[in-house]
Amino acid sequence: MNDAAQQNPGTAEGDDGSLSRRSVLRTTAGVAGAGLGLGALGTGPAAAAESGTAGAAGAAGAAAQAAASQAGAETAEAPARKGSTMAGVPFERRGTVRVGIVGLGNRGGSMIDLFLALPGVQVVGLCDPVKAKTESAAAKVVKAGQPAPAVYTNGEDDYENLCKRGDIDFVYVATPWDSHFEMAKAAMLNGKHVGVECPIAMRLDELWELVDLSERTRRHCMQLENCCYGKNEMRVLRMAHAGKFGDLLHGAGAYNHDLRGLMFDPDYYEGPWRRLWHTRLRGDLYPNHGFGPVSNYMDINRGDRVTHISSFGTPALGLAEYRKATMPPGDPSWKETYIESDRTISLVQTAKGRVIRLEHDVSTPHPYSRINSLGGTKGVFEDYPSRIYIEPDHTDDQWGDFAKYADWDHWLWKEHSNPPGGHGGMDYIMIFRLMQCMQLGLVPDFDVYDAATWTAPVPLSHASIKAKGAPQQIPDFTRGEWKKSRPGVDSVKPTA
């Protein structure tokens, strides 16, 4: 991780550039033309908007078609389950968790330190086609007193050989986004549990396939770097579950982070893979950071579920202006046309009628913010900066000091008050808890249904923006299991 990433806790997210050549070689037409796997979902408004029908009669017909299609989407059933649910399924208990890491750039190259810091965790295999990165990571393993790991540097697909090893329990994927799906798939098909940096996939059909594979293989597939284990997030979570905010009504989450300099920096990302997504999609490219914590507050997939999303996007001006001001003539970026909205705003509805606002903006000047807000009938919390107003504690219309609610901190933060690693220590807490669940044979705090739900806004916000904000149905990836209350990140401290 470079100095910029260390200074800003929101900088390093799954940004290993080692597999960037795969992204660069995929053309814009190839990715956009895939249709984002929306066909089976019945998102009629998007299809109608794409039809380009002219004239009043055509517009009326398109509107009728959209309404009919949307009505059908309201009652559309999820595809038949090919296995059995993974909700509430525990890991197999094991004394040592053997880990394979795929992708050793900005994110993977720093997260390996956290795996090595945990007792009972052994890094067995490393994969990255950039040999120098693999060698550097392997040296860390040996320095930590573990046996030298197996290394896989033979091209873009050598991760498949790592996944085939019989001595790996968990595969951690920290590569460019377009490779996440195939790598998660390979891990589960080879009998491994897998954790993937966000987003876990870029298309709805891929999300469904990961859900089905998890159920068929009986292996967990999880969305890592989910920001659910931040100190503030876990404090708010416990307070929400204790009723301190009353009946929950609304929440908000975001990824507002000025990445212009990093996306045009030839040394930060290995290749322009992240910037190129701004030439392909218009919607929220990175919803997980904000969506995950709010979903936990509202027990999404554990008593409530998200049903629809409506998204709106501004013009795409920021990256082009930055390029004009900073990039020399002849730079390859001048061949790029950016369509990604500088600011995407989405409203998500839940089955209980709650509303979640999501924002995404990495192309304009803005202090880092995930918003992280929750409101109910007794008050509200807002982050960046953190502040709270809840009755009966506050009655003067003035924000209160959130630090006074430290007694509500989760037991993980009470045990690890000064954790190492990025994102203010939440990465360490997340990996510690995940490895603990595997070692003790516990049910994971989050699962493939959460991964699919938190990522669904990527394709659906794009479809909604193209349909002028028309709501898009969010699939019930749990196939009805959401109606059952079950534990999540607000976990009980193990006694074993």
C-alpha cells in the first residue's frame, strides 16, 4: 500500500492491479453489451428506455410495456433453488485455517499482514502474475515464521491451480473487479470457502450463479471489505438492535471519495482498469461500503429485505476535466469517453417500507465520506463527522456527542481497542472475526446472500439511470429465508 492509501483510510479497496491486463483487453462494447444479466429479472423500464421508440404512440406503448413488465417483476419468483440454503450454515471447525491469496497489489499486498498477524492462520499459497509482488508477499510469510508458501505466477489463470490445492481452506481474492466472479466460482468448485473484495461481481446473472454455487457446493462466498466492522458502525448496530433509535425508518450510506488522482496515476493501479469502468457503466460502481452497514442496522435478509432501487445520475464531467488539466497530449486516456455519473444517488425501498439512500462519487472534489446515517422514531445518527440526536437523551435540537455512547461498543472492539491495518482497524476486526468463525465452527456473520444484495445496486442502478430513474426490482437472493430472524454481524462473544 502506498503512502496515499495509508494516509486516507478509504483509499485501498481491492485495488490490486496485477490482473489489470484482463480488464484492459476487454473492450467497452464487450462489457456493456453483455446486458448486465438483467433479462431474467424483468426490469421492463430499462428495456423500454433502450428501445428508442419515437412518437406519442410509441412512447405510450413503451410506457405501457414498461408498466406491464414492472408489474410482472413485482410478482416474479426467484429461480428454483439448485441446492439448499446457506443461511445459518456453520463452517467446519478447524484448529488452523489455511489461506490462499489471489492478488497481491495495493489491497492484497497489505491484507496479507493481517492474516499473518492472526494465531491459527497459515498462508499456504499466493498468486499474482506479477512475480515481484508474489516474491515480496512470500518473504512476509517466511518472516512471520511460517513455511514458504506455494507461489503461482504463470499468467492470468494460474489462480485455478491455487484453488485446486488440497491444503487450502479459504481463498481470499483481491483483484480487479471483472475477475472476481470467475475466481470466486473457481474457489467454490474446488471445495474452498471464498472471500472477495467488493464488488463481488458486476452482473445480476453472475450474482445468482454465485448464490447457486454456494448452495450447491456448501461453501460460503462472502463479500469482504464491507465496512460493517467499523467501530462506529458496530456501535450504531448494537444501539439500533437495542431500540435506541426506536422503530427504524431510514438510513444512508455512500462511497464519496475523490479518486481522480489515483485513477490517472500510472503507478498506483497497474493499468487503467478502474478508470475504464467509468467508460462502461453509469450507476453506482461501489455500493458495498455504505450499503452493508445500513443493511445490518435494518436486519436486511434477517427479517426485512430490499425490494426496489431507483437511481439518478449527474452528467459525467469530472474525469474529463481532470484529464484536461493534468494529462499530457497523447496520453492513452484521451481515447476514453466517460459515461459514469459523477454523482449517483439511489433510493432503495425495503419490504417493511424503510428507505435507504446510497451515493457514489469518485470523480469530483469531496472529503471522504461513507455518510453512515440511521434514523428512527426516537432519533438519528449521522457520521462524517459522527453526531447523534436521540430522545430522551437530547431535547434541545442540538447534536449530541457520539463518544458518550462508547459503552455500546461491540465486544470485538472492546477486545481489540487499537487494531492494526487499514480503514481505521475495521479490516483487522473483519478478518479476525471471520477466521474465528472458521476455527470455532460458527455460522459466519455474513454470507452469499448479503454479498449478492450489497452488490446488486451495481447493475441495477445503471439500469435505473438509463430508464430515467424507473425502479428496478432487487431479487430476493435468499428465496424467502429473509423472513426468518437470524444472527448477523451483531454477534455474541463465543464462549469456546
